[in-house]
Amino acid sequence: MTTTTTRPRSYLVRTMGCQMNVHDSERLAGMLEAAGYVPAATDALAEERARAGDTLAEGADIVVLNTCSVRENAADRLFGNLGQLASIKRGRPGMQIAVGGCLAQHLRDGIVERAPWVDVVFGTHNLDVLPALLDRARHNAAAQVEIEEALKVFPSTLPSKRESAYAAWVSISVGCNNTCTFCIVPTLRGKERDRRPPDVLAEIEAVVAQGAIEVTLLGQNVNSYGVSFGDRGAFAKLLATAGRTPGLERLRFTSPHPAAFTDDVIAAMATTPTVMPQLHMPLQSGSDRILRAMRRSYRSQRFLGILERVRQAIPHAAITTDIIVGFPGETEEDFADTLRVVSEARFASAFTFKYSPRPGTPAADLPDQVPDDVVAERYGRLIELQERISTEENQRQVGTTVDVLVAEGGGRKDGDTARVTGRAADNRLVHVALPAHVGPEEAPRPGDMVRAEVTHGAPFHLLADSGLRGGTFEVRRTRAGDAWQRARDGAHDHGGAAGAGGTVRLGMPRVR
Ligand code: 5AD
Ligand code: SF4
């Protein structure tokens, strides 16, 4: 790395958007560190403000924005952030700004045309070029824009700086071969590329060796995994094999597609104890007419049939979903179908989206866009229904014993009750009360497991306060907790970890 100062140059990666981006950002950070950059010191307040949408440079020499184009007004927000960075850069000679991710892939040269103070623009297919482009921009004193149409280097082969010591994302594929008419992912992430099982398994072993006890396999459509190398059963086999990795306690995956979801996957889930009783299965709409218009090839009956078979095999599975309200042409009757399927499906929770046209997708050009007020009204009804179901389903958990993998930063004070926060096996968010006798030495660390009994079910979380009444409260210290402690003791700032089992989202932002 070329540098004009004696101190190492510092970097900050700001991530917008979905889990794919969060994962890509781990690679960006890893590559920058391999190239000799060091993380910029950020304080907790700055982290907080950044999560609220601000982009703070906080003394960084290099600021990388890993962008998302799924959110509405994404471009306006990006240029707003770049405007803030321009004034910081004016006061700090030598500072560099890089923009990557989906919006960069989409806007390309348009970014430096509108924001000429940007130094580097790179796309979703060529994360690996970032350090070289930074060098080149510095050397040539000119902006460098490099976008590839297809994936050159599988990001998983790049160095990585993982966000969490105890939970890791491992990507099994990137891109998507489907053509859902509302979705920008195929345009921006390209055709599906599958990693070979031995590479995936080796990465799982490596992250487990570093202390992770939970792994989430990532792909836009995990069920089509293997088609590209001629093995349609590859995903079920991968689950079963990965699930036997020594030291791995929890295996999750996201996202499946109802059209390609086959019973061998259900069987692998049911017979592999480390595969958690949880499934995120995007419904999108309960109307068969709308599903057809979305170019999603399953129908609502098939969808409900899958849920039934999953629940037969895994009775305590918590099933979650994605639903879009107000797809072009959606009538009141279509929407009633969505409400009906939602009532029958009894999702533990649902991510609900108002349809929003993405330029370049087929649905964006459809004539009968649904008026905003109609969408808003339907959206309200859907949320109300799902909240009622989520509350009922969560209340049904009262009295059950949950094993909670404690997450980072989740501890919250509730009156004089100290609680830690984490995810149950079925991925429900649980706040667990610490009994008064548990001192700081015995308290569970992020990455440790706590067993307690559920005492209350709210729409979006459970309380497990049994320990307060002398009931179940057991802490199991884990390798992951040890790894977390080592990381904390070894470094003062790791730049805000996401937390174990944090909500995993593909194609849509996790912060809304
Ligand atoms: N409008 C609204 N929601 C969308 N999603 C994807 N594209 C759009 C869009 N154009 C939602 C889908 C998908 C989730 C990740 O984001 O529900 O499953
Ligand atoms: Fe692929 Fe999912 Fe987008 Fe459909 S919604 S095109 S399956 S990424």
C-alpha cells in the first residue's frame, strides 16, 4: 500500500441494505485490513447515529459506502450522505470516498457525475478491486469507476473480517436465476453462481474453529443450489453434512423459494439436530393471479402444503415470511386472498412491504399501479392481522423452556430487572431476566447459552423471566462466549457487531 503518512490509514465501511451487503462488507473490511488499513475509531454515539441513517466519517481516511437499491429513495439518500462527506473531505486532505454495492452497480458513472468528489465506484461483482482502485485513484488523482457485468471472484474467497465472534454467515450462492417481476436482485446480482460443497464446508469449519457456534447459510434461492453443477439434491445434502460439523450448534439458512422447495430439504431439517426449527418462506402474495403476475410459479395451495409438511416433520418450527402489498393490478379480492392465506399459515412473524416500483423491473412498467392510499389501507389491515397472529403464537410459547444464544448489546434494563437478549432455537427474539444472585462473573456473555422458561409473549418478542422466581435459569458458557471475550479483551473496538441470530434479510434492508 502506498501511503504518504507514517501512521496507517484508517477505514470505515458503512453498510446499507440486506444481509448480502452486511456479508460483503465483512469482505471489504477484511481486504482493507489485509492491505494495511486499520479500522477507524468510532464511538458508540456515532454508531447509533449511523444506524439512524447518517453517514459519519468519524476521522476515517477511507470511507466506503456499501449501498442498497431496494429501499425507496435510495439514490437520494446516497447523494445526501455523499454531500455530508464532501464537506468533511474538504477539511481533510487525502481522505478517500468509495461507493460499492447494488446502487453503485446500478448508477455506475452517474455517481461521480453527480458527486465528483467520490474517488472510487465498484460494483457487486468485483469487491476484490477495492484496494487497488483506492491506490489507483490516489496515484492518478482521478476517480476510478469499475463495474463488472458478471462475477469474477467469488466473494467468499476474499479475506474477511467477521462481524460476530459467535454467529457467522456463509454464502453458498450469489445471484438468482428467477425473474420475479418486482425484484431488482437478478439485474444487480446476476445469474446464480453456486459454490462447491467442499468450499462451503471448509469455510464452515474455519468459522467454527474461530469460535462461531451458529452458522447461517446464505443464498437468494437456496433451493436451486446445486442445479448449476448437476445435483438437484445438493442443498439437502449440504444441510445434513454441514450440520455434522464438530463444534457447530446451530445451523440456519435463508432464503428458500416455495417453487423449488422439496421434501428432501424438510427431511434433512428434521433429521439433522443442529438445523434449527425455523423456516423463512417468502409468500409475497396469497392471490394466485398476482403470483402469476409476479412470475412466481407456485400457487397458494402449494405454499400451504409445504408449511403443513414442515410442521408435520418439525412440530415446533417457527415459520416466517415476506409479503408485498399492492403489487400492480392487486384488487380487493386478491388482497383478501392474501389475508386468508396469512390466517391459515399462522406465521410466527412476517416482513411486510408496500410494493414499490424498481426502475428496470418488469412490474415497474405495468399500467395498473395501485394508488398509495389503497396500498396504505391494505397494509394496515395486513399488519393488524399478522400482529394478532404473532401475539397469539408468542403467547402459546409461555411455559415452554427456551435455549437462548445471547446476542451482543442486547442487555436492557427493564425497571430494576436486568435482562440479556438473544434468539431461541426457532429464532424468536427473547429477553431473559438475570436473577439478582447472578453477578457479573457468572452473567452470560454474548455467545453463551441461557436456558429459561417463557413467561410472556408480546408481538415481537418473548420474555423469559423464570429465573426471577427461582425457576429455570441455567447459563452454559460456550466456546463462542470465550471467543467473544478474547475479541473484546484483545481489541478495544470492533466496530459494532450485529449480534447472534440477528434478523437475516436478503434483497431488502434489515434496518427499516
Ligand atoms: N417492492 C416491495 N417489496 C419488495 N421486495 C423485493 N422487491 C420489492 C419491491 N419492488 C421484498 C420481497 C422480498 C423481500 C426481500 O423484499 O418481499 O422477499
Ligand atoms: Fe430471485 Fe428472490 Fe428476487 Fe425472486 S424475489 S428474483 S427469487 S431474489
